[in-house]
Amino acid sequence: MAEIIRMPKLSDTMTEGVVAEWHKKVGDSVESGELLADIETDKATMEFESFQDGVLLYIGIEKGQTAPVDSILAILGDKGEDFQSLIDNDTAPATETPAEEAAPAPSTTEPAAAAPVAEKAAPAPVATPVTNIDGSIKASPLARRLANERGIDLSTVNGSGDNGRIVKADIDSYKAPAPNSYKGGSTLPAGQESFSETPVTQMRKTIARRLAESKFSAPHFYLSMEIDMENVMAARKAIIAAQDVRVSFNDFVVKATAIALKKHPLINSSWREEKIRYNEHVNIGVAVAVDEGLLVPVVRFADTKSLPQISMEVKELAGKARDKKLQPSEWEGNTFSISNLGMYGIESFTAIINPPDAAIMAIGGIIEKPVVKNGQIVPGHTMKVTLSCDHRVIDGAMGSEFLNTFKNMLEQPVLMLS
């Protein structure tokens, strides 16, 4: 009996998904547990397996399309079975499919006739893009995405769709115009304005929504501190030499944060409207920059792990994040977060709290500068950190005490190694 397979909800924040790849085509047999499609969520691209046996009778969301959760993803059933009534009677959110993109490309086994060779190639016509009322170029969402991926300027593409609209076929057949003779080799005359646009990804939509909610609902305040990093630098060299494990400065930050959170559990908390939750476990989210935004994989029970263990886990999670292979269990459940931009040369910054945490710590780079020690000006290395706090949960004195403990751990790293 034919059965509808719907767009799954693969994360707690997912409201719509994109079909990144189909692993089956209409007419193929599918077994329970067999890989059916790759679904791009707001945080990762995840494999979606079939939960039943059958023949793939219908694909409701084509590759590259976006659709709400619970939309008809596909229909499985017996070979030749009629399934149209399932579609007609379905009340789930519909997926808008542009006609020129939904229709499969015609195929033929006949070889195409060779085009006659012209004695002299005619110059390619200059594209005159058709624009919407707001001035943007008329193009389908899929055409925009493909153009962005291939670095194609839509203003140089001739649209073959309705009213000059650019569609997928135009991008597939696009040939870059030959460079013109403007001075300096530029393909644009001096003074001509130009821009490009790209659709907002599922990940970027979620980042925008969650951080806007955090910034405008949680009253942020900030506490900054400068930390002497000389002893951490010496400890790191000693660990690498003795254990042949390349621990990073960020690994020391994670470990020191975990110890400080155990000593100050009021910071390891979250606002829950009618109550405040104080977490007894320490799960630290470590922000990782990816092409489409920011992911925050979680180091669980960080206070119980050694520096080498933290180092290996952070490297593994960061690699999965960049490859979009993180699983929900690896990005959920944080009780505190860290954002480190020191590797980009940033000395200090403030971060927006990552819900549901009550705080996040922004880590700057290690700077070589003159410092005063024992009344003498000597060369030194310092690092600035800024703690962003939700004032509904954390007060200034609480945050300051936490930062002082964190600073003490880094300035005396032997305390976190014992």
C-alpha cells in the first residue's frame, strides 16, 4: 500500500529543509534502513534512511528545493500503484515548485546532430537582465543558488524563462563573456554599480533568529579582564614535548572554564522564564566558524577530561562541523559557550549569548606587550577575555568572581593539571 514519507524534523530548531541529494530515483526499489536522501537542516547535512520497504513512486521535493517540515518528501508503495489520491487529499504544507525547474530534462538515446561550423563566430549577445519591481534580477531560487556556487554574475546571463526570468537551464548553458577592452582589464566601466545576491541558507536563518531572540530578550552586560599567558605558553610547550600531543591555547581555555564553572555553578545556568536552571554538569559549547555561519559543537563533561582529551575531541568536532557531519547529540545540551577569535588577530570583542546559556566568553588573541612585574617593565604576553552575562540570571559580582577564578587557572596552569 502506498505511503507518504514526509520532510523529517531532524533538529529541535528545524522548520524547513533542503534536499541536498537523492540516492534513489523514481522506480527504484527501497529497503527499510536504506539511504534515501541527504537533507540539509539549519545546522548540518544529514542522511535520511527509509523506514519501510517499497518502490519509490514519487518524489515531492526535487534536489536543491526547500520545503517545510512535514511536506511530502516522497511516496513509497508497490510497483505501478496509484498514489495520486494521497497527494490530492494531503493537507500538509505544499511545496512551491517552479514549472521550469520541476519538469525533468528530456532524455534521448539519439546522438545530437553536429552543428554546422560557422566561418566566423558571431559575437555573443550582451545580456540584458529583466528586473523585479525592487530592482533585483528575475531568477529562480535554484538558478540563484547555482550561480552563486559557480561564481556567475546574473547580470551577464540571458533568461529563457517566462518574461526573461533566469532558470537552471540558463546557468547550466552559461558561457562567460570575453573580457572587454576597458582600461585596466576591468569587465565593468568606471563608475558602474554592481552587486550579487544569494539566498539565505537554513543555517543562517536559524543563527539570525536565535541570536536576535537572545540579544533582544536577554539583558546583556559585559565584564572584561586581561590575563598573563606566560605560564600557559610554557606549560603548552612542556606538554607537547612530553606527550607529543599538540594541545592548543583554546584547549587550556576550555579546561580552565570547566574548572571555574564547577567552582561557580551560578554561572553554569540558564533562564527558563518561571525558573532558573542551575546545571550540575559542565557541557561547553565551542564556536566553530564554517562557510555558512557558526556552529557550536559541545564538549560534554569537560571538567572531567584532561587537556589531551579535550584537544582531540575539539579537533574531531570542529572537523565534523566544517564537513557538516555533526549529529544533533553533538551540538545540543551546552551549559556555557566559548567564542575564540584570537587566531584571526582580534584582541578583544563581545559575543552574543548562545541560548539557553546564561553567559558566553569571548576570547581574544595573545598579544606581546610591555608589562609591569615586580615594579619593572618587562616583555610579556597577555590575553583579553570578555564575559557576556544575562542579567536576569547573573549579577556583576557573580560574573567577576568567575572571571577571577578563570584567570587564576590560566596564570597558574599547574592547578588545572593536578
